[in-house]
Amino acid sequence: MKAITLHAGKEKSALRYHPWIFSGAIEKVMGEPECGETVDVYAYSGEFLGLAAFSPTSQIRGRFWSFKDKAPINRAFFSNVLDKAIANRKSRGFDVADKASAFRLINAENDGIPGCIIDKYADLYSIEILSAGAEFFRKDIFELLAEKTGCRGILERSDSDIRLKEGLEKRKGIVFGEVPTEPVEILENGMRFKIDVWNGHKTGYYLDQRDARKRIEELAENRRVLNCFCYTGGFGLFALRGGASSVIQVDVSSDALKIAEDLVTLNNLDASKVIHTEADVFVYLRKCRDRAEQFDFIVLDPPKFIESKDHLNKGARGYKDINLLAMKLLAPGGMLATFSCSGLMEIGLFQKIIADAASDAHRSVQIIERFGQPADHPLNTAFPEGQYLKGLLLQAE
Ligand code: SAH
């Protein structure tokens, strides 16, 4: 039998259905499980806790597939998980049969497949596998996904460095059907986007900001908008459609900006109102400050500044810096939509940083709305680590 036993007292998180088992919690490993193989997990008392994937080199040594249930982890298990995800997404307005839409179908630990992200882009799927357990069953997952969705192709984008921590090599390639090299077109709230599933960030795009982008459209009328960390321009495009008087799109990636520029015409928006600027936002905001520029709406949607606990202070300083600069650039009544996608930055701390930034900028600022993860990026209540995206909509006096 392949099994692990936990140290006394270390069963508590499993009893609360938390999916991770840290290496320090394990007392004994029996039966020499392979990387990713399923093991029985027992408390020190001998109580059976559940079935987990074993990950010999990771700090997260095990990830639970199921709790207090001996039903084997096999193709039927994944078939059931996918069926549930497809049905639940449909009930939230995300239908796999819709060949134009884009959404997240499997959100890893939050959807019962730890370490596995499955994003749908039109009739293609882009999958990222980050855990030994999901890797072990990858073929089943790909085949079932193809079968259940009738998609045109599946691309595996397991090319992030996190894989190395799990003892997995990076991998990128077609695992089913065909996936063209040219960008695939999707529709997001009526806006056309071109997604480069092969080379785009993450699985190709930032699906998690869909709701926030829509909200900006509703607020942008007659406003001068500065969209920082714009990637392929999403917030700026919605602002333009919402009647913004001007939009500046800023990013360091020239490839992303090129797509952003193409999307303006693809969506029949007024290209004379938008400027695309390749720049480091930290430097660009300082230039705007030195030129005493003003904006009526600023978006700050930076990449993850905090990758691990050691980066918390440095990351916090980064958030403070850009928010302080942005607040200085806000015209009276101006709005700032500010985000953090660092899971390690808790909302309380983020709000404190925003308060400090406002105080240092000598601005009186109100929080008027909050942003979080949309319904296709659900949160498992037993897994607080799954909450990474948070945002505040602020208005300055
Ligand atoms: N708002 C975007 C997603 C932003 S992702 C959307 O709605 O799709 C973060 C972006 O920040 C990436 O495109 C990345 O290229 C960019 N980036 C990272 N560091 C940067 C920096 N210092 N200055 C400008 N852009 C940066």
C-alpha cells in the first residue's frame, strides 16, 4: 500500500478540507510512491483522511484529491470533476458550447484538480499543469476535455518556472487536435480580442479581470484615462467604448502593445483617441508627475509583485510607490482602479498601503467599490490561498 502518515496534530487542516499537505507535516511515507502517484493519507491516530497526490520534491508534498472517501482516483474521477465544472460554469453563464467566449473552466484547487488550470478561448483550450498529481493524470484530463467539449484543439502551456519546484520539466505543445500559431479571436462582453495562446502571458490572457474591465466601461465617459500595465489593452478598450475622451495604454511588452493597437481598429474604436506607450510604469508615472499631467481615471493592474514571503516588503513598497504616484496624477474627482494579484498580499494590508499612499500624496480618497475574482475563478472556502486578485475603486476629492 502506498500511504503517508501525518505527525500528531497535523491532521487538522485536512479535517477542514484544506487540500495541501506540507512536507513538515509528514511522519512517514510507505510503499515508495512515484512522483504524482495517489497515496492514502492517515492521521497519526490511524484515522483515514483521504487520497492525495504525492509530490516528492515539493514543499507541498501532497495535494488531496478527495477526503474520507476511498473511491479510486482514476479516469472516472476526472470525468466527474469535469462534468461538474462544465455544468456549474453553465449555470453561471459560461457555456462550453459557446464557440466565441473565453473563460476559466478549471481553477485548480478551487475546482478539485489541484495545480491544474484550464482556460477556454473560443474553440481552443489552454492548459497549465503545475502539480505532480495533475501531471500524473494529464492524458486522462486532456482526453476527457476533448471528448466532453468537442473542442478544436488543446494546447499545454506548462511552461512556468513553478513546475521546477514540483520536479517537473517545462512543457509547451499541442496535446489534442489543432492549435494554430496565429492568435485566436474571442469575444468578451462584445469586445473582440486576439489571444496568443502560444506566447501570451499565463495561458494567453487575463480572464480574471473581465468584470472589472466591464465596470470601467460604465465609468469612463468623458474621462482622460491612463491604463497602466495594459497588456493587450483590455481596460483601455472598454474605456474607449465607454466614451473616454482619451486613453494612454502603457506596458513594457511591445508584443502586447502591438496586439492592443490592432484591437482598436478591430473593434471600430476611435484610434485618434488612444496612444500606446512602451514604458516602465514606475518611470512613466514619475515623468507624468514631473510634467504635472492629470488624469480622470487611472488603472493600475500590475503583475504579481510578491512571489514568496521574502518578497512581501519589497512588493508592498512597489504597490505603495505606484499608487502614491497615481494618486498625485488624479484630477479632482478622478478615479483610480487599483489591483493586486499577489496572493500573499491580503486585502487588509492592501487597503492599508492604499491609505498610506493617499496620506503621503496629501489626497483625500474614498473607496467606492471593491473588485475580486469573477464567477469562473471561484474560491474554495477551505482554501484561502486561492484568493489572489483584489482591487479597489477609489475616488479622490
Ligand atoms: N490589465 C491587463 C493585464 C495586466 S498583466 C489586462 O486587463 O489584460 C500585467 C502587465 O504588466 C503585463 O502585460 C506586463 O508586460 C506588464 N508589466 C510588468 N512590469 C511592468 C512595468 N514595470 N512597467 C510596465 N508594464 C509592466
